[in-house]
Amino acid sequence: MRPSRHFRDDPHEEEVDENTALLEEADDGTFSIHSEEHDNTLPARIKSNWNRFVEKRIPVPLRRASKATVKWVKGPQPPYIYTIEPIFPAIQTTPIHLVDRFLPKRRHKAAALLFFYFSWLLIFSLVLRKSAFATEIEGFGVPVTISCAARYWDNGNGCGLNGDNCRPFGNSTLAFRCPADCKRVQLVDPHAVGDQEINYRSLVIGGPSDPDEPISSSKYRGDSFICGSAIHSGLISNRQGGCGVLSLIGEQKDFPATKKHGISSVGFDSWFPLSFSFLDGTATQCEDLRWPLLVVSVIFSSLLSLFTTSPAIFFWSIFVGLFFHVALASDPPSLSNYYDLISLAFGRFLPAAFCGTVIYRYCARHTLTNLTALIEKTVLWLGACWVGALNNYTFDKIPIQRLTPHDIQQQPGAIPALIIVVLSIFFIALGQAWCFRQEGRMPRYLALYGFMGTCLIIMVLIPRMNLRIHHYILALLLLPGTSFQNRQSLLYQGLLIGLFINGIARWGFDSILQTPGQLRGNAQLGSRLPHIRPPIIPSDGANVTFTWPRRVPDGYDGISVLVNDVERWRVYEDETERWEDGFTWSRNDDVSMYFRFAWMRGSGAADYTRAGVWKRNGEWEEMESGPSLVDDEEAKDLNSQAGMNQADSSGIRGRENGNEEVSEVRPTFYVDI
């Protein structure tokens, strides 16, 4: 049969669709028209009539444009399939030739691979054991592992009236162990220190009054980061972490602001009931060996990448190795018991392995199959994977903590960084879309990403819930766009798989939909603030008295007063006499005192006002305007979502800073960077 050719029938007769009408030669040499539209079946006739009905109502230019668009989206015929031709192929294929030469049989290769795995596991385990388990500090026992953000004092009234939930204040010691690189941990929500509000810096209040004095002379306020304070004092190093002994020294005043060892501390010129210092001579040789462990893992993973062409062996070896490296060494969750950490890592690995199966089946296998550019694979795919897996040292340096208008405006460098990130993603997406077209796969992936986009829009519209794109979710969304075998896809795919590994190994499968209370962390609720009348100060300046209107906003039943960031008084609406008498505070020393007020419901407080200052000369400095108000219903909902939870009533407060600021409960979209 001769090749069929498209043709158009007599224009005066019924028009035949040029996509379906074909001229075919019969066995007797005659030609006949074959058209799907001439099918006598009822569905075919209905479809044909419907097509003609629609076409008559669509303008010809629009029809032509749509057909041209569809044809362009389908890509060239035949499609162009991307493959990587190695640069200097003789060099890049040398490792495989060596394997084939010295390990010619399959069982030899299998035995060598098992020995390789055993060696990697053994060396990693020995170094990890030395890093994870510290020796005793003589006279103080085995150090307790704490997180970089661990501290003794909670925000607001979290420590209860007079701080009783955070006792003891003095005459107590703690042998502790800090991980490496705690200097990078900063506040991401405003924190009040007297009349100051600090953010985007390490929470260290106080330090040595004289740099030449011993470490034990340094004093830090109780709400300071313990590990950040230990680095500031010089007891431990930021690069290796370390162990030491902390001593609670009770109530202190005049915490100096100093800069030491790369950390600038905050000053506070009044009293605080809980403070601590560090004991000289207690720093032991325990070290966080995450950097030697990184060298071990990088060497073994690179050797594996260079000496194997099997996509399955390469992918799963790297996936498992990097997962446990992140979970146990480079960015482990904050747990004091290392056996609990191992248990948590295995618990997160099983669902992560299921996701890894999907990633390999639909993304990585296409990219890695028949790839002989082994050096390029190692540099581009594996190197980028390590960059993503070490997110706490790489992308964490980008000055964007949260994509909220307030944070972007407040954090230095956030706007230029955001512009660069958005433009980079846009142009990368354009390049990958072109590759899809060249391979003839654009229609399928347009449908896939259209489905994903629709799902995200639906979730954004769910009332009183916030859509939060964690970096492991971002990786899953973008990975289908890397299923080509070209160099840029090697780079992007490795990077995204590393981000996925870091997200799950460090933080777990956090929900894509979260309530405002879950996202709030230590950020402000956006609740109403009390209206405080001008204080009454007698002529001798011995005390100050505060009063407020009788009416309490709906949803609240009391008021809380902080003095020097410690809750010193609370009263409820049904305590009529105390409510009307107000709150009186007497001066015990010639230091400034800082007062903040908040509405209460039960034992939990809403947002506190900014601090009013009773100066040492007896004058009163009015408090500045507090947070913006929101609608009553929104405020009540926020308070309900937050739960008004009290802090843990004992031990060190190892609370991590909240990752998102929530000021409203309308549907919101967040992206973790």
C-alpha cells in the first residue's frame, strides 16, 4: 500500500475533516475516501455532528491559533530524546572498565558491594559513637544533650506567677552538651527584653562586664539560649560544640551588652529572678563530629557514584546513606536521648522510603538509566544532593525565613533575595518546560501540574486553615519536572532529592494544612490589648499604681501584668475588690522597671502591650502602640487555636522558635525556605 496523503474534497460538497480524511488505494488500483466521520455508528455520527456544530461557532483565526498551539505543545515529530554524551568519555568510563577488569563476574561485584556497605557503616558508626556519647564531667555526671534553642525561661507568662513554674532560680547546676553551629540559630519572632523588641539575632542577654575576667564572672538572663551563651562566654566553640556546666545564680541585675566570639548580646539594666553563669574548668573534650562524619559520607557516596552505573543501586544507596546522615549527624532533631533519636529516624525512614520509590520510578530512573558520564553524575547529581541535604548550612543562609509581608519587610536582605529566588525558579521552569516539549511529553505534564495547581488552590480556599509548603513538599512538587537526562536536570533533581531528605529526616512529615495556632509558634496572636489609665505615682516615688476600665472584652476574664518580663500579678473579673483597686508595685532599688499588660482567659494570656517604663528618676514613660488589632471573632478564634497552653512546668525549656507568624485566620499560603 502506498503512503496515505491528506487531501481536501470538492469544496462544494460536504467538507471532510482534513485530520481524518485519507486517500487510500484499494487492491484493484482504485482510490477511495476513508474518514472516521463516515463511520456509520451512532456515537461517531453524534461526535461528527457535534464537532461541526462547535466549529461553526468558533472564529476561524481562533481555530487556527488553537490548532497551532496544540501542535506546538505536542512538540517536534519525531521527538528529541535527551541523552548525555560524556565529556572526555575515556576518562569518565575508566572506573567501570576497572570494575569489569578486576571483578568480571556478577557475584564478585555483589561481594565487593556488600563489603563496601559494611565498611561505610562500620566507619560511620565508630565516628558517630564517639560524637554522640560524651564522657562524664567529674563531679557533675554525664552531660545532658540540649538543643541550640534550649533555655530556662518561657515567653510571656509561660513560667507562671512570679516564675514559679520555672524554679529553681539558684543553687543548682546542669552538665550540658551543645551541638555544633549554634551561633546560626536566631529568633524569628519578636522577643521582649524590657522596652526592647529583638528579632533575627541570637537570644543572648548579658555576658561578662569585664572581658579580662574569668568565664564564671559572666552572667546571663534566664531566657537566654544556653548554647548561644556558652559560645558567647568562650566556654565552647561554635564549630565543634562541646560540654560544660551551668550554674543557676538566682536574681541578678544589670546584664551588660557585649560582643564576643561572633555573638552580640543584648543588655538589660534591671532585675531578673533567674540568671546563670558557667563554671570554669568544666569544658570537656566532647565534640560534635558532624564534619568528620560528613567527610566519611561524602567519600563513600562519591566512590559509589563513580563505580556504579546501575540506577537502582546508585539511587537507593545515596537515598539511605544521606537520610541517616542527616537524621543522626548533620541536622538531627533535638532529643536528649540518642537512642530515641535512632528510633525516630527509623520511624521516619519507612514512609520516606515509600516516597523514594515513587521518586525513583517516575523521576530518577529516567534520568539515571544508561548514564555513562560518571564524573558528571557525581559532581552534578550527587554534589547537588549533598547541597540540598545540608540545607541547614546552605539555603538556611538565605535571608528569608517566612514568606509573610511583615517578615519580608523586616528582615534585612529579604526583598532582594526573594526577587532572585523567584526569577531563578521562573527561568528554570521555562527551561524544563522546553525540554518537555522537545521530548513530546508536555501535554501529560501540563495535565499533571494543572491537577497539582488545582489541588493547591482548593486547599488555599479551605476556611480557617493555612496551606504550608514545607521544603519536602516543594521537592515533591518540582521533581516530576526533572525527569530528563540532561545536565541541568541532573543538577535540579539531585538538589530537590536532597531537600526532600533533609525535610523528612529533620522535621518529619509535617502537614500541608495547618491551623493558625500550629503556625503561630511564639508570634503574636493579634488579640486585643488592654487600655491602661495613666499610672498613679506618689510624690515620694515609692510605688506606682495601675488601673483599667471595668469592662472586659468578650472572650476574656482577667488581666496579667509583667514586671521586667516576669508575671507579677493577675486578677480576674469576678474578683471585684482587687479589680477595682488595681495593681501597685513598690520600688526596691534605683533601677528602671518595665511593665506590660495582657488580657487573660483562664491561666493563659493573649498579646502583651509594649513596655511602659518607670524610670529610676521616678518618671513614667508611656508605652508605645502595641500590635495591630483584629476583628473580635478573629481574635477569639486565634486564641482558641493557640490553646493558651502553659509551658512545661519543669526542666529546661527546649522550645524551638515558631516557624510562621499568623496575624489573621483567612486562608494563607506559606513556603518554607
